Amino acid sequence: MKSFIDICKMTQSKLKTYLNAYLTSVGYNTTVGDGFVYAEGKVPVLLIAHMDTVHKEICKDIVEENGKISSPQGIGGDDRCGCFMIMNIVKELKCSVLFCEDEEIGGVGARKFVKSDVFDDVDVNYIIEFDRKGNNDAVFYNCDNKDFTSFVCDNTGLKEAYGSFSDISVIAPALGIAAVNMSCGYYNAHTTSEYVIIDEMMDIIEAAKALIKTESDKFEYIAKKINYPVTKHNSVERDFDYGQMDLFHDRFFQDIKNNELEVEVVWFDDFGVENSGCGVGMTKAEAWFDFFVSHPEVSMSMVEDYSFQ
């Protein structure tokens, strides 16, 4: 197995080839699809990480200081940490594995996976993604299965936290299976000052192993219910699901239109072309979320300017 630094220096394409070869070398039969590498395991847990980073320049120069690894080109711990962590776990525990492409531009690989021929054959008790900053977070996004939250936090020591989007935001509701995104030991994601603390990453690997070894039944994906105000005196409770964009976009009603905030965003795409768009919501957070769901090809690192109306 190559070192973490070796993985950070690979392009997404090279990493995809390497990860496929690695899984094969440790006994998996893999499926290499457009946007993903998938391998069915013997342990009924699906492990997920994404192979891309936001950095346009390949990581070349490595700085190791005080237990931290960084690079002036951007180390790419988001999400090379996740890939490395899964490689370590499957040496011992043969979970099912999914490596996705292009998470940073809207979960492209994850969306392709749920439309693939192998998707319907996935049968696991729960999903773990490794794509979260810090050393103590467990993020469940829109999955509201309280039993699963307790199962994860009680058996890992991680604390429930909140985030905007990752591959499990697409895959978990599509499968109907509960999912969590765990910390990976990286900091300052989406910047060239990003760094990784290897000891923290290795600690989360051990915590994940302990969780996987804990006996469990299948945990259902339970979508959160959110009350959207219709008038000053009543509200409507509706399913809110990252994987169902049509449901998200019709959530606002005409009689609260005047109370909405609008965020106007300017961003540059991969070809350097300037674009603009907007999102709306009752709060700034909702407006931002509406924008990113409406423009899944945009990541925060691409945003040049924004303003609220």
C-alpha cells in the first residue's frame, strides 16, 4: 500500500486506477464505472470516500512539521484522507467500498452510482463516509434515525455535528439506509493552507473499526421533517431530502415570497468563465443551500463574490 503522501500526489484518474488495483490485491472483485469504483464486501457496511480535491495544481511539495502534513499546492486531505482510511480498514475488515469521482462539483460520481447497474445489489446495514474536517465529528445530514445517531456516537466517542453536503447526501436516501460522515483529521479544507494530522486520522480509523465490529441490525434512512411556514399562524411539515431536488425547489409558497432572502452568487467555472446565479430561503443558510442544490456543479472554492438581497 502506498503512503498517504503518495496518494496526495496522484491525479484523480491515477488514484482511481490505483484504488481499483489495491482493492483487487486484497481480494475484492471490483466494478469500475463512469464516476466510481465499487466493490462488494463480506461485512455489511458500505465505506465511501471521494477521489477528487478542489485543488487545480497537483500536490508536489510536501511540508511535514509538528505532526502536520501540508503542501503549498494544497495537500488535498479532503478527501485523500478518506481514501487512505478505507484502504487501511479493508486490510482487516472486508466491508463494501465505494470511491466516487467529482464530489467537489456536486456529487457527480455518487449520482452516477445510484443510476448504475450495481446499485440495486447493494445490501448493507449502514454507510460510513470519511469526508469530514477535524477529529471529533459525526455528520448525519438529513438522516434523522436517532437510533443510528446513538449507535455511532456511543461506539466511537464522536459528537453529532452538522454539514451541507457529501456523497452520502445522495446515496443514503437513494438506498434507504442510514449514513454518517466521520472526521478525517484534515483542517482548512478547500484552501492551500489545508493540513492533515496523521495521528488524528489513524485514531478515527480505529474508532471506525470498533464501530464496524459492533453487532447491529440494518438502520433505515429516516428523512428529517421540517416545518415551513405558510402563514403567521400555521405551518406545513414536509419531507426534506438532499436527494430529491424537485421536493426542495417547491418548498417555498407564494404567500411567504416577500419574506425570503436571496443570495446572488458570482463564480468562475473550470474554464475560467464567469457565471452568476441565485438561491432563495427564509434564512441565509437556506438561501445558500438552495443555490448549491440548484447549481450542483459549483463548489464554494469557485465562488468569487456574493451578496444578499
